[in-house]
Amino acid sequence: MDMCAYTDHSWSILQTLTKLRRSLSDFRVAKVRQTSRPFLWGATVAVFISLATNLNASPTVGVSETWSSPPSLAGWTNSAPIGTTLATLTNPAGEYLRIQFDARDNPGDPPIEDTVYTQGLSYTGSYAEVAGVGFSFLAEDFLPSASAVYMRGSSGTEWERAFTVSQVDNWESFSVAFDYSDGWVGGTEAQFLNDLTDIDAIGVYVSGPLNFDPQDYGLDNWSYYVPEPGTLCMLAAVFASFGMTMLRRRRLHAGIPPVGFGPRTA
């Protein structure tokens, strides 16, 4: 994932910071009194600290659930959408969460599908403050016929956002944004945003292909990412630009030509 990719929310932050930089860099032109400059710089630092604090509000940043303490399932459970629970959850040798489907004996058996989730135990804040979730997924035997990130809000509304597994017997990494326009289905955008503030369950849905063989899948490295990808990149770029502008104005005020301009002497 490109860590400097902008989302709509990131772009709005960029625009705000750019306006702030322009306002601050113009204070010499407006001939602001010398006594007001410390206040202006103090305000700049305060804004930066406030943004940095909000962007890193969650203590779960960078912490992944790796199921490293066998046989613990780390608070994860499952429930089949149709009929009884078909999958068995295990933690083999502290490696990952294994989702095991038994073989089907006849065409009348219910579909091979299951929802595997945690009841909000791995994150206790508002999911509206989280940019998204990242994880690794393994199809040991067969490609799933369907796979999706699953969420259930306190309203009872269930949400899914599909992801495509393309390899067998090889771990693949995925990241899914908590952004309604990113492909979430289950209700309206207003309902989605409301449910993000109080999620009861979150995990994955998986459905196996129509055959009679046992099928195993794996889940690992489940983590939430904050801040949004690209936000820290934008902060660095905006304040670096502000610093260069102020340096250039100071050199001009002192009668020193900017770097790259004017005659050069040996």
C-alpha cells in the first residue's frame, strides 16, 4: 500500500495546512509587529501538536493480532450465516488463526461458509477514528468462492466489503479502508458512519467452492491503522514547504539572494 496515498479526508487536511502555511508566510508582507511573532510561532506549534495528537489517538496503532499464544484464539469466534457453524477454529503452534471446513457428504449439505470475528475486544475506541484494517489471508487448499471483511454495528446492521484471494497455499496481504465509498455494502452511508462509532463484531466472511473436500483457510496479522495513509507525509511536506518559504524571506530581508539565484563568484 502506498503510504503517501491521499484519501478525501487526507486531502481536506492538506488544504487546511496549506492555507495555514500561506497565512503564516505572509506575516512579513503585512508588517506584523515583532512582538506578535512569538505568538504566531506558538500558534503554529500548537496546531501541529493538536493534529499529531488526533492522528495517533488510538493505542492499537502498529499492534497486530498474530495468535502467538497457542491454543488461544485471542477472543475470536465464529457463526455460520446458514445452519450450524461449519468451521472449526484452531491456533496451530501459535502461527495463525486456522479456519477448517469439514468435507461435505452429500449435495444437500449447507454451503461451506462462515463468519469469523472478534467482538470488539482488540479495539475499544470508535472505529470512526480508525482509517482501516490490514491483515493476511491464506487459502490452503482451494480459493474461496467469496471472501469479505465483516462488521456488525450495535444497530444489528451487518456490513461486508469483499476482497479477492488469488493464490493457493500462499499468504496474501490486504488492507481495507473504513470508507463507505470503498465498496462496503449493507445499508446507507449514514447508517455506516453511525455504526462505525459502535461496532459489536468485526472479522472476515469466507465461503468455500462447491466441492466435497475439506478446506482450510488462515487469518493472521490483524491490525488497525491510524493515521490515514499519507497524512504524516502531508504534514511533513507542508511544514517543510513552510520552512523553506520562511528561509527565503529571511534571506531576501537581509539582502541575500535566494539559493540558485543571482551571480556566482569563484
